[in-house]
Amino acid sequence: MYRNTLHYAEKTKKACSNINPCFDMTVEFGIIGGSGFYSISSKGIEEKIETPYGNVLVNIFNINNKKVAFITRHGPKHSIPPHLVNYRANIFALHSIGVKQIITSSAVGSMKKEMAPGSFVIPDQFIDFTIGRPKTFFVDNFEVKLHNGTIRKGVVHIDLSEPYCPHLRNESIVQSKKIAKNTFSKGVYVCTEGPRFETPAEINAFKILGGSLVGMTSVSESILARELGICYSTICLVTNFAAGMQEKISAEEVFAVFKSKVHELEEIIVNTIANLDISAKNCSCDKL
Ligand SMILES: [Zn+2]
């Protein structure tokens, strides 16, 4: 038996049609909102999605007649630290209701002077320094049917030559530039385990390795989404300079900067989904 889509998709369809006929179809788009990105979650209908990794609360609503499911990465009250986020449950839940495209927000520190706090960066590469998080579905004889009909099982080595979907990235860049002049269309996201911030020595090392941004979340999601053949990209909001580049880093400062820019971030994500032309998709995120 596939621990997969059909059962959950059928269930969701039925549940949605009982609540509101406009939700009587598969949800194609997912948003995962990072730290401070909660306002959009009040727009829709809350659903609980069961997964083999635990239950996930999603909020389902429309953007330009497209069905969208929203998940708060750190929980509605920001109670889940980055190293304890149930990444597999979140990505599996979105896949199981039909989601083929996921766009997320990430708060990051900048290792580049030109990417000042308040900037938006759509990264094109990552370096993974996380430890101890489950980063694959393919254990314990896991099998999955992708949305393109392919069955994936056994030993799976996904290609991450383009770790973030180029199609999603391109549309995000277009929409971000319309809203924010300080948009950067490339960046190398270094993912640390957290929840602590980094040391200046670590940041110096990351710079030598080619890093431009440092965060604690987006990489696990990118890997897991690719394993299930889902397009994934993230829009990073720079909330601070990395350790050693400013006097001190505090969570309060991170949240304050995020709060001041969250409406722009929300607009970029909503406009990206509204304008995304799936028929023009030319990526290979659902291929090995
Ligand atoms: Zn893609």
C-alpha cells in the first residue's frame, strides 16, 4: 500500500465539498510561512491532515481561483524551534492533498554587505550544515506515487543541481522586483541546525565556502519536497547581518525587521502564485 496521495486527497475533497463547494477540488499550491508570517493564515478554512508522521493543520483558501494550503512552519504560536519542526509531516501533508508547488518564506541573516536587512533574496543554491533531522522519506520501505504517476521506492538519489525550482524562482523574482527594489535573484543559503545563532568564526567559514545567507529551515523542506517530486522555492527576508558583521543578534531584532516587511513578503508570495503559469512549467523537479 502506498503511504500516499489518493486516500488523503479523496478525503480532503469530500471534507471540502461538505464545507464549501468552492473547495471541491485538489489543492495545487502550498505556502509554508516562517517566523512572523501568520497573517495570511486567517483567510481560509482550517483542515487537519493525517500523515504517517503526525497530523498537520493547514488553512485552505483561494488565490486568483487557485486552491492554496497554508502551513505555519513554527506552529500558530511560534512554539516549534527550527530543529524540531516536523518537516516530513508538513511536506507529506501538502503532497497528500495534491500540492505540486510549494513556496515558502524564510527569515535569514546576511553574509553580504549589499544584502542589507530588509532585502529580499530568492536563493538558487544551498549548503546544508544541519544534523540530526530526518531529511529523507526513503527509509523503512517507503513507497510513494508522485503526481506524475511515477512510483518511487527503494534507494532514491534525488538530483539537486537546481535545489530550488527554477520556474517558481523566476516568477518570485519577477514579482519581488515589482514590490521591492532591494531584491536579489541569487544567493547561497547556508542552513544551520539552530536554534542558537552562529559564531563569527562560523560565519567567516561559511563566507569562504561561498555562502551569502544563513538560516535554519529551508533546506530540509527543499530536499523532502524534491523527493516527492514537488516544486519548491523560498523567498528569504534578510532580518539582520550575520554574527561578527553587527554588534549583537537578538530574536527581538529579527522579529521586528520581519514584522516591518511581512506585508511586502505576503504580497510577493500571493502575486507569485496568482501569476504562476503552470502550463509553461519547464522544470524537472518531478524527475530523478
Ligand atoms: Zn519545479
